[in-house]
Amino acid sequence: MEDSGALLIVGLIAVALLVAGGFWLVLNHLKQPRQDPMAQWQAEQLASLTARLQALAESQVNLQSAINQRLDSVTHRLGEGFSQNAEKTAKSLGEIQERLTVIDKAQDNLIKLSNDVVGLQDILSNKQARGAFGEIQLNDLVSSILPPTAYEFQATLTNGKRADCLIHLPKPPGSIAIDAKFPLESYRLLQAAERGDERKLAERAFRVDVLKHVADIAERYVAIEGTADSALMFLPSEAVYAELHANFRDVVEKSFAAKVWIVSPTTMMATLNTVRAILRDVRMREQAGLIQKEVAVLMEDIRRLDKRVDNLQNHFNQASRDIDDIVISSKKVTSRAGKIEELELDKVEPVVKLVVEN
């Protein structure tokens, strides 16, 4: 805008100079005694040029005014646009700040989850801690499904061995022992092994560890006095259970032959639900026997009551007969009294006097 104003001022100065020069030429022409055709033509051209310059100056002023109006309008629009953009930018920055807050919370949760995973990794890397982890998971499953009288944790068997959990069932089959330990080291080696000889060696080690654990469970818990002829090997990891059934069917079949049933948390839950149904059925049978016994006692009481009712009925019948006899006797007495009242007393008196005189 400052450049356009300066150009306008320069144009006005030029127009003023031209107008002043034109006036000067006209005045010189008027001072001359006679008119020269060339001077007259120059004067006419100068007058025409002066008129054009005036028109140009006016158009320059109008153009400057229009330019100023346009510039004001553009400035106003730019101001409004900047204000709207500032509001949108501030709103967007607020939303970004909220999302960053959510991201920070999610990151904190991820860090916490990572720490938990590391803690779980530490637990699973230690045999004793891993056994405790399996026992805790087994404890949660069993205690949430079975009644408290149906199980016992860390139960000592007759052979001196201690089972992680003992489920009490009637004979047959008897109480079932559950072992919550599992071989994880060889499974990790199996997962980390590459193809080829390393994979074969890892599979062999995993197979040997699992079969050894199955044999230990069979020796400690199967067919011991007071226990059933089978036991359960609880695997707290669904991944290990899936690996066994997917790629080690021979190990699973050998565990079946040893009467050791391998279960995962999911299959353990189904097994415990089946055990609960069996316990409910046994309980109902026990109650049915008790009900039958009580019914037999009740029938004896009913027979005794019938006998006593018969005796009471006989007493009532005898009393009824005695009442009938009493009624008959009463009627006879009443009849005799009536006959006595009907006798004529005057006929009886002479007889009485005669008897007295004699």
C-alpha cells in the first residue's frame, strides 16, 4: 500500500508539471503578436495532452481508491481467516493434548503389563515358583467348582507322598490325585529351536522330560491305597497342552497307557464339572437310601398306629354294646316302675290290715 501511494504522488507531480508547462506555452503564445500555425498546433496538442493527463490522474485516483477498498476487504478476510484458523488450531491442539494424555496412560499400562510379563517370566523360569504358580491356578479352579468337602490340597497319601490336590470320590474309582508341576525348560528349547538337527534334539528332550514326569506321577499317585487307578497331570499352559496333542501324540498315548490324564485349564474345568456331577449323583443316592430307611420306619409306625386304632375301635364297640345293655336295663326298670304306679292302692290296704291283725 505504501508503494502504490508513492506512485500516486509521483503521477500527480508529473501531471502538475505538464499542466504548468501547458499553461506556460499558452501564455507565451498569447504574448506573441501574431499566431503561428505550428505554435497553434502545439498549443492544441498540449491542451489535448493536458486533458488526457487530467483524465489519467482522475482514473489513477479512482484506481487507487478501488485498490484501497480491495486491500481493506482482503485484509478483513485475512484477519477473519487467521482468527478462524487460530481457533481451529487451538481446538486441534487441545484434541491432540487429550490424545497424548490417553497415549501416556496406554503407555503406562503397557509398561505395567511388560513388568508383569517379566515377573511371570521370572516365575516360570524357577521350578519352585513355577510349581507354586501351577498350584495357585489349580487351587482357583478346584475351589471355584467343587464343594470344600470334596478336595484337599497338599494331601499326604498312604505311601508318604504328597499330592498337590486330592479329589475325594467314592469307590470306585476312589480319590484322584492331581500334580500341578510341568516341564517347561525343554518346551522353551523346543520353541527356540530352528529346523533340522536342533529341532530334532529339542523334540527328543521334550518327549523324554514329559514321559519322565508321567512315570513319576504314575509311581507316586496311581493305584495307591486310598487312591484311584489313575491320576491327573495339570498343565497351567494351554500352549504346552496344544503342542503335546498336535505334535507328540505318542507321548499322549503313553500317558493314557500309564493311567495319567494330561489336562489343561480348559479341560481341567470340564473334568471338575464332571466330578461335581458325580458327587451330586452320589449325594442323591445317599439321600435316597436315607429316605428309604425313613420310609421303612414310617411304615412301621403306621402299622403300629393301625393296630392301636383297631384296639381303640374294639373299646369303642364294647362301650357301645355296654351302653346298649344299659339302655335296655333302663327301659326295663322304667317299664316296671310304670306297672307299679298303675296298681290300685285301695285294693291293697285290706290285705295289709289283715296281715297286721293276724
